[in-house]
Amino acid sequence: MTVDHAKPAAVGADRPAVKRTPAPKARRRSDRDGKWWTPWLFLAPALILFVYFKFIPMITAVTMSFQDVQPYLGNQWVGGQNYSTVLGDEAFHSAIWHTVVIAVGQTAGSMIIGLALALLMEGQSKRLKFLRSAAFLPVVVPIAVVAELWRIMYHPTEDGMLNSILGLVGLGPSGFINDPDSSMISVIITGIWRGAPYDMMIFLAGLAGIDRGLYEAATVDGASRWRKILHVTLPGLRSVFSILFVLAAIRGLRVFTEVFLLTNGGPNGSTEVAMTLIYKLGLEQNRLGVGAAGAVLLFLATLVLTLFVQVLRRRRDA
């Protein structure tokens, strides 16, 4: 008997080959590709205003600082003469010194009081939220209103608001902004009153980012409230301090409105700052080139201070 040992046909050998349809190619571009200009279209109105009212005046001011500006008569190129005039002016030296004093006083006072307020108002209760909102009001009030309010409170007579309070504790009336000996501290106090709530909100945001476990560990170790602040809170707010220092220092160096409305640089130039002097040189004395040179120098000082703080911050974080 013969046995057929033929190999069985492969399963599916007789089936016709199935033609596979290639998968559609993944779309490499989104629906928004080709419309890169859309966000710029929305930003265009603000950018145009920013360029027209910010960058063009800045470039013009730099150009004017090298010219003897004579409106309608033509400007004359004088090189660095305007800068020599500004740097050699004793009034400018005094104004720079007053600006530095106000900047340091307002920066230190705003940061210290802002940190104290933040530590007192840290929490999530509704009462604290209301107090934080109330404390933040000086920031949203226009600076012109703030200056007028403090000018009224600084009334130099005995029946003035602050002098009446001083009389209750047996202190004599003060001239405040009308006295060369007290005008500077009066301006600084006004700036602190307005700047401290802003610093408080930044500190509150920084406090929210500190790990609560560090406070718990400090409590277990028996640390007091002061030691927690010294060894946990302050190191945790290091980056916040650097940011606030730059912002507050720039705010202090550019102080103008409160000084202009409270004292206009008086009495006897005791509160004359760089911005008020530049204003008087350019718009009152019609020395636009000299005023522009002073503005450029103030801008460079602010820029150098900002870069210096950033370099120190990077070296410390490295």
C-alpha cells in the first residue's frame, strides 16, 4: 500500500493577496500653521502704541542729549557738552543724593513693613482676605490723590491732622513738608505708605510657596516663632527679596509725582530729586538738551543697578 506523503498545502495559500491600504500620513502641520501672524495681529495695536510712545521718545531723548535743542529754529550738535553741564552742576549732585536717600528709605521701609504685614495676614480666612484687600487700597489709589491726601495731613498749623495727633502726646507742631529738616522724611513716609502694601502682596505669594513641612520640622525641634522666621521664612523668600529690591529701587529712583505734588523740590531744594530737576531743566528753563542728558544718565543708573542685582542673584544661585 502506497502512502502519499505529499505536503499539505499552506493554509491560506489559495487566498488572494490582500492589498493593504497605506495609513494616512500624520498631519505634520496643525490647523493654525500658516497663520503665524495671527497673534501679532492682535498685539499690533498695543505694540504700535508702545513703540510710538515709548521707544521713539527714548531714541529721540538720546539724540537730544547730544544737541542744543532749539524748537522751530533747528537743533545744533554739541556732543557731550550737555553731559558735562549736568555732571558739573551742583544742583544735579544734590538731586542725585536726595534721590538715593529717598530710594533707600522707601525701599527699606516698604520691604520691612510689607514683610511684617505679610506675616500678620498670612492665612486663608475670609477676615484676612478682607484685611488684605483693605491694606492694598493705597496701591490702587492714584498717586495724585495720595499726594493731595498727605499734603492735607501734613498741614503745618497746630490744628493740622498729624499735628493734632502729635499734640495729644505732648509734641510740638511740625512743619513736615514745609520744613527743610523734616520734608525729606515726610516724602519718604508717603512713599512707604503707598509701596508697603504692594510689597506685602508679593511677600504673601512667596510665603505660599514655602514648604509647610519645614515649619513642622522646626516646631518639632522646638524652634520659636522668631527662629522659624529667621531660618525658614527669610531663606525661603530669598528670590522674592531680590525681585522686590529691584522693583522698589527702580520705583525710588524714578520718584517724581509725589515729590512734585507735595513739595515741588522745596523748601529751598531740600527734596529736589533727579526727576523734578530734569522736569524743570527741560520744561521750565527750556534746556531740553540738558534735561535729556540727565534723563539718559538716570536711565543708565537704573539699568546698571538692575544688571548688578541680577548678576549677584545668579552667582548666589550658582
